[in-house]
Amino acid sequence: DGDVYKYYADGEWKKSSSGKAVAIINPTTRKTQYKVQACTQVEVNKVMESAKTAQKSWAKTPLWKRAELLHKAAAILKEHRAPVAECLVKEIAKPAKDAVTEVVRSGDLVSYCAEEGVRILGEGKFLVSDSFPGNERTKYCLTSKIPLGVVLAIPPFNYPVNLAVSKIAPALIAGNSLVLKPPTQGAVSALHMVHCFHLAGFPKGLISCVTGKGSEIGDFLTMHPGVNCISFTGGDTGIAISKKAGMIPLQMELGGKDACIVLEDADLDLVAANIIKGGFSYSGQRCTAVKVVLVMESVADVLVEKVKAKVAKLTVGAPEDDCDITPVVSESSANFIEGLVKDAKEKGATFCQLYKRDGNLIWPLLLDNVRPDMRIAWEEPFGPVLPVIRINSIEEGIHHCNASNFGLQGCVFTKDVNKAILISDAMETGTVQINSAPARGPDHFPFQGLKDSGIGSQGITNSIHMMTKIKSTVINLP
Ligand code: G3P
């Protein structure tokens, strides 16, 4: 069946023996855009076997050669930016320009990772024993970093390429093999990206990409005894994975409710511009999106007016036309967002625009005077709907931020750097941005969440460290 994209295993494109396919619905047309193979558990077992075998010789491949292949893959991926970006537009309704940016950013990430890898992994440690009480200088300890084995990468729909390579590149440079399970929406973009790695000429079995239903192969993959590390980005599923996974390192990034705290002395034009970028880019479907504005009452009216004026200028429509606001990823997501909006309406939030929806397309909406009894005060809409809560003290803002079960990022706007630092220290989040909207990048910065936002720290450097283990050899002198 030529219509169904093949999965990638053993350096080849294959059809699943299931004879079944999974449909990928274009969020804009709401019609089937592509189909991918529904892989079976037997096929997953085979992939795990090949990954294990391939890893053994890959670990012995010189580091500079591994880096060279990654640089090659990065260049090919950047050359293929147009067709990969086109898939992103069709599968996840990412605005055309942003889709190209995602692919280029991914190529850069892979190259940077190759460079960072040769530096980090090119160094080990040398320790001597006589610094510890009771020891003579008779033991020399040599340490280096060794790979973990097979890394399982599970990226989310919102960055099916970038959040796949942010796991693939560190895993490979460190000498691991990699099994990718892409999100269904975004699977074809991911397969296309994997094709770039295929063209670069990595050894067969080192990278595989299995597609299919989470219900059929999801738990089977994450609980597979052949997996030595899981790097996951997504929603609540990550909490379930953490509970079920074996004794292996986990890297989890599971969403956020990033707060934007606005003090009285803030540059309100700067704040408004960042609220638009932070709250509405990719229609709010980013875990680092601004998801609640906590503004001091005395400047709230002015700020809301400024944001309203900018919301009115956002273009709404198809991703092909490069509109700012595009259809959200699925009908169920749109329904969920609508549920939050209705709840806010019933409980008396001020609607700065009329609520409007057409299929999966939801017009941008700013909700003022949101109170803590409304769901939108706490839940992640993952859509273009942003609540504003008016506060009377900094403490009130920090309290709201810290009462969340999430703790990914946050931001604070003020000209008083001392206050900004104190607020940053008080916010229970993995990162605080001063005078800018939350963001993961640049991609070598540490990226981590507290509480339900995740385990471990990502970013190129941290991921390389996380996907390795220390090995020591001790020379005992007579
Ligand atoms: O939602 C995924 C998260 O990693 C966001 O990345 O680059 O939009 O801040 P970014």
C-alpha cells in the first residue's frame, strides 16, 4: 500500500506485518492527510534487538567519526527544510515560517551537539587517593563517560522534529543507539527527519523509528527491558511512564502553567509584546507559553488595553498562509479549550474579545478578572486563550505561581533588578526569565521543570551528561 508511510528499522523502510495503518488528521481540513504503519509488539522487539547490537559497535566508533556523521545529518536536514516544514504545516498546522524555523533550529541543534559532545566526552578525570583521610598516594582513578545503551525518545506533537533531535543527537554523540516513537500528529515530519539521518549514512539499526498506536505499543516500548533510558516530552502520560519504567534514567518534560508577573514599574509595551509572543505563538501550544498573567492592579487596565490592541492585529486562519493563529492540533483539544472558556464565562471572567470557534480554529482570547475558582487559573489550555489575574501584592503573585502543580518556567517584568532576582528566587520553577517571555532556547541552555513539570534537566549539554554514565578504572600501585 503505497499510501502508508513506512517505518524505519535496520536501516530500511518497512511495512508493518499488522497490515494496519494509523491516520493523521490535518487539523485545518480535519481530513486524513497521511497514514503511517501501525507497528506491532513483535516489530518493536526486533527493533530493540537491532538497537542493542548496533550500539555495541557504535560505542567503539571514534568520537570524531560520530560527530562527523551528525554534522552531515544536520546539513542534510537543513537542505530538506522545505519538505519537512511542509509536513509540519499539514500535520500539526504550524505556521509555514515557524515550521521552517523549527527545521533549521533542529539542524543547528544537531551540529552544536556534535561539537559539544567532542568537548565533553573528550575529557575525563584523574583523581589521586591521598586526599581522603587514611590513604597513601597509591591509587590513581581514571574516569570517563560511557553510553547507557538504547535510548528511547518520545517527543510531542508541537515540535515533532526539534524535540526529536534534541534527544537523538545527544544520545548518538554519546555512543547510544536510539529508538524514536514520534507523536501521531507529526509522525511523517519525524520520518522525513529520520530519512535525513539515513542519508547521512549511520550504521543500520542504530536509529529506528516505530510508528503506531500508543495503546498497542506505548507501554510496551516504555516498559521494554531493552530500553536503558527514556527521554520524553509531552503531557500527563509522562507521569504514568515514570511510575511504570524500570530502574533507568528518565528525562521528562511534562508541561507547565508559566506565569508572567508584572510589577508596577514594568515597561508595559515590552510586557504586551511578550504576552503576545509568549501567550499566542503557535496558538499557545507550547509548554513554555505564558499561561497566566499576574498583573498589579494599578497597571492592569493599561496593560490589558495594550494587549487587546495587539490581539486585534493577530491574523487568524490557515498555517499555509502563515497566519499567527492556526487551528489547534485536534478536535478534542479544541473541545477541551472550549470547556475552560465556558467555565470562565459561567464564573464571571471578563471577555476582552468575543469567543469564536470554527472547527479546530479558535480565535485568540484574553480573559480578564480571572479568579482562582476558575479552571483556567490552573489548567493548561494549550490553545490561544490567556487568563489575566489582577494582584495587589508581589506575594500574591508568587503565591499563585507556587500553588500550581506545575513548575516549568515563569517570567517577571520590572525595572528593579533586585526585586526581579528576589522574585526569581521565590518562584518554584525550573527557569525564571527577567523581562522576557518564557522559552526553552537557545537550545544549549538548561531546560527543566519542578513538580509535575518534569524530571531531570534538558538542553544540549545536560542531555549529553544525562545519556552517559561515569566509568572509572583505578590503578593500584604497590
Ligand atoms: O512545548 C515544548 C517546549 O519545549 C517549548 O519550547 O522553544 O517553544 O520554548 P519553546
